[in-house]
Amino acid sequence: MAYDITDETLLFLALADEDHEDDELRRRCIGSIGILVFVGMEQSCYECSEQRQSRRTYLIRSDLLPDPHLNTPWQALYSAQNNHAFITTMGVDVPTFHYILSYAVGALGLVLHWLNSTMRDVSLMQIFALVLATVSRYLHFSLTILLHALKSIPEAYIQWPSGDDFQVLNELVIARHPLLMGGFGTLDRLNLPVQTSQDQEIENATYNGWLHNHFVSSVIAFSADGSIIQCRLNAPGSWHDSRTDQIAGRIKAPLKAGQCLPNDPAERQKLLSFDQQLLSFHQTAEWGMHALQGSFERLRIPLNIHFSEQHCDLLEVCVRLNNVHVGKVGISQIRSVYMPIWQEGKQDRMVWAEFESMVFSDQHHNDRVAQFHLSSRNF
């Protein structure tokens, strides 16, 4: 059977071939464009990665020791079991570390290193051979674990004295300050720096006009044996002490310059003598605050304004650990001064009675704070 191919048929076949070639060319162009886009995206990602690497402020796994369980600085420190090294880096000696560890199992060494220093996370990464994400997660949950554990440790309790406790503490006080009958402790305000908030109400609440900066405030009471017996934590920095203090009305404060004195010379001398001993005893609050911030240097770094609940947990951990330091480690200037270790004999007590004037005579002469308080030396 023969077919008669006309001119129209040839023209149709030619057009079909041209359309096929156009489609093929179009597909090749689209493919080429896709390849170029893909290569461009890969190159862009590579360049962005290189830029991030140049600005990276943390370490990656290849920058650290290969195994966190072997031959790390922390493993070397822990294996040595040296009290001095433990106290220097974590604030507790070896027995106390294991005592806390029996209550709190979970990154205790890491969180104590963090609390007792202002070091950046990159330093913790080097010490423990952990990547940044692991360090951040461990710090978050281990602080919570430590707080729950401290609530169960008797030495970490924060409790107001009761019964005979008042008499025992007052005896420690009157051994050095005979006129302070009934005294058993001191308290003061602790201002900790905090970041500035974008929220106007929060910004105003944390701003302290007297200090011209933003703070969260706490009022902390110390007993004569150095332990913390009461505290009010994480209050706005703009609040007055009277709003954060829970024991108002039971506080004796030193006299201020310009305050009225009795006309009777004997009464005036009695009041000034009492005030001098009260002012000396109030120094224990300064010692306590210094010990708290000196032991837990993390408190010197401005707190994140967006995590108020974490502030409170951090502060509670610090005040409870302070009591552990006092009770188990013996780290307390208040305790070393007021606990009668070196006052067993009459001669020892006489030496202690004159110790302040013998050692600190120059400091009294150059004291810039004393000018705002009255003392018997002014009369």
C-alpha cells in the first residue's frame, strides 16, 4: 500500500522537529540554570559558614579533648582529691563535696565551678571537655538539682533561731560587746547588678536612684556564728529596705550624724558606748556580704533580666551553700572572730578585748565611713 506524501505533510513534520528541538533546548537551559542556582547556593552556604567560623566564640568537638571521661583538667583535679584545690575552684573541701554529692547527683563539679567564678562558658568547655550545648543544658538542670538537694541538707537550712539558740548566739556577742544584751545577729542589703529591660515598668522597678544603676535587692541576716538565718531575695532594686525587711521593729541601728543625744552626760556617754559597740558588731554584716560575693563570684555578673525565677533559684542556692561553707568547711570571718576558740582563758579574753585597737588603729584613723556615725571618740 503506497502513501502519497504531500507538501503539507512535510511542512508539519518539519515544524514538529523544530518544536522538539525547542523543547530540548528549553530543558537544557532549565537544567543549566538549576545547576547554576544549586552551585550558587552551595557556594553561598560555604561562604556564610566561613564567616561564622571566623566570628565563632565557642569551641567545637574537634577543638576539645576527645573524651570527657579521661585526662581532662577536671579529671586531674578530682583525682588529686586536694582540699586546697577544691576550695579554690569550687568553694568546698573534698569531704564537703562528697557530702553534697550524696544528695545531689548531677554535674556538681560543673555547677560549682560556674558559681564560684566569672569564667565564660568556653573555659568550662575546656575544663570539662564538653561542647557548648552540653554545658548549657547541664548548667540549667544541675542548678535545679543542687537547689532541691540543699533543701534536704541540714547544714543548708535557713531558719530563724528559737528557744535556747538566742541565748547561745547572744553569749557569742556579749563576749566581745558586753553592752549588746539580746543581740544575736546583723543584717544588711545586698544589691546585685541586673541587665536593663526594654519594658518600662520593669526598668523603673529595677533602677536604684541612689546608686544610679539597675539592681535586684536582697536583705540578708547573719547570726553571730556566721550562718544566714533569714533573707528576702530578688526584690526590685528601687524598693526601700523597709519593704524587703521582714523583721522591722526589732532592729537596732547605729546613730547617725545630727541625731539628738541626751542632755545628761552619763546617759549620753552610755548611749555613745552602746553605739560604738553596735557599730563594731554591725561590721559582721559587711563580712557576711563580702563572703557571699567573694565565694560566689557569679553574682558579680549582671543577671539576665528576662529570667527572674532563675535569679531567685541562683540566689537561694548561694545563700544555702554559704551556710554549708560555714558549717562544714568553716569559711566565715564572722565565725572565726566570734566563736570563742581563742578566748578560753582570762588573759586570752583581755588580748581579744584590745585586739581591735592594736591592729586596726591606722584603719580607724583613716576610716571614711566613720564620719557619718557618732562615737565616744568624738567627745
